[in-house]
Amino acid sequence: MGVKDHRANAFIERFETCNQETLHDVSIEIKTESKKRENAKFSREPYRTTQCLI
């Protein structure tokens, strides 16, 4: 886990593309994995998402 920044959801983490530690916006999203409507409510999973802010 990265170092917490002073902004709400910002963390300093290693960015794999440039191999440097940069500021990231970190959040949790609930994603539905099933394409079938009747199974959708059973196939939701939390995913940690990051977006580089540099």
C-alpha cells in the first residue's frame, strides 16, 4: 500500500509504466461480472482502482 497524501483519496504508489512513485487517486468500485441479467446480483465484486494523477 502506498503513502497517504493530504488529499481525500490520494496515495503515492509505484506506477508500473514509468517505474516511479507518483500520486494516484484510489477508490473501490463494485463491478458486475456476469452478463446474464438473472445472475447479475450474485456476481458483483469489489475492485480497487487507481488512476495516476501525474
